[in-house]
Amino acid sequence: MKIEDEVRILHGAPTALPDENTPIDSEGARFIIEEAMKDDPRPLFVCNLGAVTNLASAYLMKPEIVERITVIWIGGAPYPTGGFEFNQNNDYY
């Protein structure tokens, strides 16, 4: 697309979390941490589409980000009945 100088593209985790305590270090997870820890009075909204692997990894790497972000996740089965949803179950730990 020849937009490499216009858009910052970061790589996320290549797999799901291996267990509930082990993050997957990635550019995406580190970017979430970097943005969350900035000295900025404005709220940080993280919009997540798909699996939450990078967000979960960022939290495992630096738990204090939980107080500094609001997560908006586009996923899950229809409310109120719920049900299987692939991305929701990708990182079930």
C-alpha cells in the first residue's frame, strides 16, 4: 500500500497465551504498556478486536496498567444468552 511512513504497524503475539501467568512479549503488548504509562491526564481507551492476547500480555508484564486504561472489546457471543466465540476462548486462562 506504500504507506509505511504514514502508519505505525506493530506485530502482536503469534500464539495464544501458554498459561495464565506467562505473557507473550510483542511489539503490540509493549506499545499498550508504553501508552498506558505515559504521564498524560487524558484517559486511554484500548479498542480490541479479536483475541485479547496482546492486552493480556501487557497486563501480565505490567499489572499497574489496569488502573490506567479502559478496554473496549468487540467480541463475544450475542447478549444475553452468550455462547462459544473463538476469540473469547483463545486466551481462556
